[in-house]
Amino acid sequence: MCGIAGFTHEGRSLDSRLIDRITASLFHRGPDEQDTFLSPDIALGAVRLAVIDPEAGPQPLASADRMSVVAFNGEIYNHRELRRELEQVGARFRSNCDTEVVLEAFRYWGTECLKRFRGMFALAFWDVRHKRLVLARDHAGIKPLYFTRQSGQIHFGSELKAIFAHPAIRRVLDHQALEDFLSLNYVPGSRTLIRGIEKLPAGHYLEWYHGNASIHRYWSLNSAPNAAWTAEAAEERLDELLRASVREQLVADRPLGIWSSGGLDSSTILHYAAQERATPLDTFSVGFGTRCCDETPYFRQMASTYGTNHHELQLTPGDHLLSAIEDFAHFSDEPNADAGGLPVWFLSRMTAEHATVALSGDGGDELFGGYLTYMADRAARPLRLVPRAIRQAGLAALKRGLPCSAKKISFEYKLKRLLEGSLLPPDDAHLFWNGAFTPDQKSALLGRPSFGPNLFYGLPPASEIGALNRYMLLDQQFYLPDNILAKVDRMSMAHSLEVRPAFLDHRIIEFAASLPEHLKIRGLQQKLILRRLMKNKLPAAILNRSKRGFDIPAHDWFRGFLKPLLLDTVNRRSVEKSAIFNFSETERLIRDHMDRRINAGYQLWGMLTLFLWLKKWDVETAPAEDFSSDISVPAIAALN
């Protein structure tokens, strides 16, 4: 695992110290080694967290003839298999590391090699002879890669801060991305909160040649379900795929452990990992010590069942949390309004004291239908048959008569959220269930008309793949890479920890997409095929428990120990200086939450992290109308 960065400078002079500073900004991602490659046309930098063959694999890595160079972040799990194929066609290797396999694969197979890789990666390949740069990102978007185009040149990095480190880059707020952030708690697709800086989409590569850049798709997910699947056949195939994925991802030359929440997904990974290891595994968990959020009994049961060397942390309010929140602004690059970032930060810090690699259960909900939002989508269909005026009156009555609970996601919170979402079109409601502000709420905050994000273009219609599959496909394209995986990458790499999501082997993604809806959700049972598979493997308490999100009790904490930080950060001076929000509406939102008229903890978390980030990176925030649309950020659906 590494961090990579670089920029082309064709026909321009270069101060060699610049790439050193840029590379140093990523030191936390790879404290074991740091190096650069310089030529008259490009500067490349890489930091390395050595996991496979620690004594070899320096980066950037040049071929024996010095005609090709690669900077690589990630792991290729089938690198031994690819090595054998390459040796048969004449490749010669100097190490056992996967980075050299990536380099030789590009030399012999070109960009076609991307289709052969099984793993998580973001990479830069430089063809010295033809002065051609290729940037590529893995199938699921596990590893991040940012870039910007400036006067025909490309600047890129594993994190935004690597691009910020170049003096030619302005940090100007993208107001359309801000609206998306307020709706969803993250910025979806290729945009970022900085105008002109883009994310390379998952399953794509960028090719730059003499000032011209083009983006191409190398992997497409066939989202058409196969009605021929039986439950028995699907169960057998999923067993094969999980066994193979976990076996491959357990390979490491450094200490390795399992993140265990006591939920179905992480418990599944722990089960398969235990089947592959003859010695006890290390497991790592975070609890909260509160009835509404705590999963301690479940992850302790899993540790006992599998005889693991268990490590846990009970996260309670205190100054250490405040310090971590302020660190987020540096390590997150972009604010992430997912309050799960805080426990992931402390889970990563604890894990890094004992291991360099951890396997996680991320991706199981998106692939097999585990989120409550999918049940809300279903519940809202008959609810919309009730006249709109009656639903509006019912929501108003609930807000007046049903007091706000201090629980993280209480029945009261879900009921009000369901009624509120039922007043929106179905697609907008799906985004709202897991998001923050409605278009009307955003308009009031921003002081101008605002609309919800349009993410559904390019998706197959529900008539072809089913309404549930359509929403799950949307979440796999946006919510998973741009929120969940981005959060885990930043929080773990801040502590020099590599996290491997075993569900996101692209073979498992393809399998899950082929399943008909009734093998994912049936009645009130979610993740049906996964539960069937694990029925005689996991304890009944794990199989039958309800889902809980891995995040903080935000509503309660903002009325308690987080209140001073919120009021000190989001105040009249900072709000008016930013020229983003209407202060009276911002003040009303905070006051209504503190007075328990509403539960707005997750919205306030987003605003807190946003203002901490604006201050940390000194982002220009002129009003939206001051900017012309001179910089075009392509939509995923428009890419080749």
C-alpha cells in the first residue's frame, strides 16, 4: 500500500524540490519508503507501506531498460498468477512484489492488463519513449485517485493534499459539488469540492499524451439479473467466491487482523478467514458504551466463538475526540459528513498498534441489500397512495406531538424521515433516506433555489433490472466509493493501515449483480442469500440481529460535549465570511436541534466538518454566481 503523486511539465522547467514536497505530503500513507522519479516531461513521487516483499519493490519503479516507470498504490491479489503468465511471454523479474508485476503487465499487455488485475489499486504508468501517461483506478473504487488539468498538463495524487501542494493549483469551492454534499453527505461521481479537481471514476483509466487527455472505461458491470439462479446454486457459488477472495486477501508479509463489528458482513469475513488460518486471528472492534449504539456483546461473542486475539476500544466523549475531529480536516482532504468517520479513526489507530493490514466487511450491504433505505423505498410505495395532504398533516402532527429521541436512529426518527421522504419523488427519496437536506431545506440555507443531485442518468430502468437492483446499483456507483470507501481509506491511511474489503472482489460484485431481487430481499428479511449461506456457520444472535450503522450518537453528542466545538466553528463570523449560508437559517437549525424540536445531528456533523475543512485549507468561497462554467467536470455516464 502506498501513496502516489505527480505532474507533467512538458516544455517547462522544474524545481526538483517541488515533487519532494508533494510526495512528503503523503508520508502517512507510506512511512517505510519515499522516493521520486524526474524527467524533462514528468515528475512522479511515491511513498510505500511495505506489505508484500518488504525488502524489495521501491517506488517509483523503473523497468530494467528505464523505458517504463510505475507508481502504484494498492494490492494485486492474483499477482503470482499474472507473474507466471508474463514469464511465459519473456518477462524477467527482480523481486517478488506485485508492483513489478504491474510494471511488466503494462509493458507486455498495455491497458488491457487492467482487465486482468484482481485487487485494489490506483496507479500511474509512464511510457518514457512515447511520453505517454496512464492513470488507472480499480474496479470498485477502493483506492482513490484525483487529478486536475492545467494548461494541457496533468496533476494527480492519492489525496487532494498532494495536488494542493503545487503552487499553481487554486483552491476554489465548487458550488455545485457543495449542493451535492449538502444533499448526500458526500460529493458523488467525478466532482470534488474543489473546482476543477476531479476523481478518476472506478473501473476507468486516463490517458495523457502531449497535452491531450482522454478517459476510458475498462470494466463495466452487467447489471441484468439472471432469473435462472436458484437459491441453492447461488449459495454454493457465493461460498466459492468468498472463500477464494478471503484466501487471497489474507496474504501479507506483515501482521494482519480482522475488523469485527459483530454484524453479518464482518462476521462472514471472520468466519472464512478463520477457516484459512491454523493460528488464532487478531480481531479489532469499537464500542460506544451506550444502549442505542453499542455492538459490544456481538463482537465479543464472535471473538469468543472463533478464539481470536481480541482488541477493543470503548469510545466515550472526551477531549481526545475533539482533537481527532480537528485532525479530520487535514486527513480527510474533503469533508465527509458520514459520522462513522470518527469510530473508524479510532479503530484504525488501535489496529495499527498491532497490525499493518486489516480485512473488513465493507460492501456487503450494497451488494446484497442490507441497508434500511431499501426497506424505506418499499414502505414508501403504498404510503404514496395516501393523499399528499394527509401525509403532510401526519408529519406535522408527529413533529408537534412526538418528542425527539436521544437515540441514534430511533423509531421516531425513522417514522418522521419516512413520511418526509414520501413527499419526494421516489428517486429523490432514496437519496434522502441516507442523506441530509431536502432541496427546500438547502434553498433556505443557501438563500437561493436549489435542486437535488441527478445521479440516475445512465442507469437501466427499473422495468429491466427491478427497482431494488436499480437503487443498489446506484449505491455501488456513488455511495460506496465516494462515501464508505473514501472514509475508510482516509481514516485508515492516516494511521498507515491497509484495509482490504473482501466483499469487493470484482467477481463477487458481478455475481451479486446477476442475482434476482428475491434472493436479496424477501419480505422483511434482507441479504437473504448471504444469511442462507451463513445459517449453519455463524451464531444465531449474529444472523438474526438488526442492522446498526457504524457511527456516533450524533444527535445526543451535539447537545453535549460537541456543542462548544460546533458553536465555536459554525458561528456568525465564519458563516458570513464564507458567503455560503444564510446565517439566520443556520442559527435556526442549530437552535431547533438544541431545543429538541428536531434531530439534526447528522446535518450538523456535515456543517462542522465543512467549516473545519474550509479553514484548514484556506478555500476560496466567493458566491456561486461569481463563477462561470469555464471548467467542465465530466459525468460518469458520459465517459467512454
